[in-house]
Amino acid sequence: MRNSIFCTFTLGLLLAGTLLKAQNDGIFLGPSLYAPTPSSVHIWWHVKEAMSAHQVEYGTNKKKLDQQVILNENTAYPHIELTGLQAGTAYFYRVKSGDISSEIFSFKLPEPDKPFRMVFWSDNQGGFETFRDKTVPLMMEQKPDLLLTAGDLVSDGAQYTHWVDHLYGPARELIRTVPWYPVRGNHDYSEDNDLCYDMLPLPNNDHYYAVSYGPLRLVIIDSNNDSDAQWEWLDEQLNSDAWKNAKYRLVAFHHPAFNSLWDSPDNDGRALYRTKLVPMIEGAYGDMVINGHMHAYERLRRLMGNDEFIEYVIIGGAGGTLDTVKVYQWPFSVIQYSTHHILVADIDDEKMLLKMIELDTDKVLDVFMIPANKVKAAEKEKAE
């Protein structure tokens, strides 16, 4: 695990300011929109003390929030799913716990049959000032419809103040109006501390999940949890009709199978994933794998047979100290940049067009395209 040094006094000032603002709003952290589908979204927030009455009030008229979902669970970390939503419609909402409530915010789920934009980031861990001052503003400039992270959102997931100062404080304006897909990194997770499950919930608070959004099938796995149950679940997902019929198939997890840069010469990727996970994804003809962990940008392209290829993209440049040491140079590595960045994807029925943008210069340093409707190997063999 990487080591980071933080100034306790500065963190205390930042925490006090963030919490004072949250207290004035009536909610300590959040709300945060996550794990959307074209007709649903989850909403998370945090209040100071556990209580048993929580609700989301929402509607299409800001002056009349005429729908509500109630959660009667004794918790300080409520999360509620809104269902039956209409993509393309602007919704207004506020969250309530007991007699305290948030301000009214809004969101709009992108229409799945029209072009939409996703922004990807990872590894703001260890660099929350960069994340706050550069990464988040640049992501907001892109006007994303959806967001995805590849993990390591905080330096130590067992420390409450890190969730405040590294993630929910800097990103509050963004993730309360734009839904995001969370992925857990090793710094977010601790085997002997359950705070990650409270502060970074996943659907059903499980380790992994899968969703479809228009032409995109997205499979999220937890690379902190190499359990047989997860491998069995992944095998089911990669053989499902939702995966096979998707125009774009994306798998996201934190630890890469291949990486060419690190902070020392002793890590070129996770060997277990090269022998187990990579054959599963490539055998199912995935289009792209998104990873973090390496604090730099790298895109690797591997041929899978029958002229099909898969992109492995490492996007660990949202703020953490950059990796510059070259380790084993994988022969299928296309491009590497040791710089802070985000990745932007414009998705329509014909293609995913992706570009990596450098934070300090706003320059586009990499552009690549994934075509839709890639022919599966079985279909090619049948045609031949």
C-alpha cells in the first residue's frame, strides 16, 4: 500500500469547513447519485447520528416534490433507490433524515437511445488538492451525463476524515447532480473496518454489480476480493444475453493485469488476473477494461483472434503522486503518460470515441475509438 503524509492541522481546518457547510444544509455529506440505469438511480447521504426515518422527495416540478421513497432503517448512512424514472426528464430531489433535510438538487438520466457522455477518473488518493482544484473542475467542464471511477478515492478508507476531504467534499457539486458508478480500490477498502461499506455503497452493498445503459454493458468487480463467488458471478455475466447483445462491453476494476509504470521496479500488474481474469474477459470478447492503481495513464491493446481487439486502459491520474519508474514493458502497450488526467467517452450507436485529457494543459494526449456491433467469434466461424 502506498504511503501518504498529511498535515493534521490542515485536514482539521478543511474538515471543519466542510462539516460547517454540511450542517448549514442539514446533511453532513452528500447526497450522491450512483449506479444509474435508464429508469433508476441510487441516492446516498450521511447524517451525524443514526436515526430510523429517512426519505427522498422528488418530482419534475421543483416547487412540488410530489413523490417520495421512505427508508425505515436505523442508520446514519441511508441509501435509497428511485425507480420508474424517465430518461431525458429533469428531476428535482431532496433527502431527509428525521427533521433535517438537504437543499433541492436536480439530475437528468441520459436517454439510452441517444448519444451520451461518460467521464472516467481514478486514484485521487494521496492528491486531494489536485483532485479538488483541477480534476473535478475539468470533469464538470466536460458536462458529463454519467461518471465512472476505478477506485482509490481516499488514502485510507478506515479514516472518516479522508472520505470527507478526499471525495465527498471536493466532488460534492458533481456527484449530487451527475450519477456515477463506483469501484472500490485497495485504499478505499480495509478488511478489519466496515466504513467503506457505509461511505462507498454499491447496489445491494455487494462487492460487484452489473448494469446496462443503452448500448453499454458495464460489469464492475472488486479486485480486493478474489473469491470463488465473484469468479462464478463474473462467468455468469460474461455468458449472459445482456453482455452478448451489448454494442459495447466494459469491465472495470482497480488492480490492472498489466502495467508498465510504477513507483518502484517491482510491480508489472497482477499475475493472477493475467492467468484467470484476462482469459475470461477476452474469451467473452470484451471491448475495454478500465483500471486504476498505477498513477499514470496507459493504454494497451491486445488481439483476441479473428481481428478482434480489446483495450486495457489505466486511468490512475486524478491526483495521486505520479508513477515514473518503468517496469516490464508489455509489447502490446500503445501509449504511456506519467501525467494527471481524465478520460472522456462519447457513446452513440456506432462508436465509442474516447480521449484522454491532461489536467495541467487541457491537451488531448490520446484518442481512440471502439466500434459498435463487433462480430463475435462464433458468428464469424458460423459464417465461414
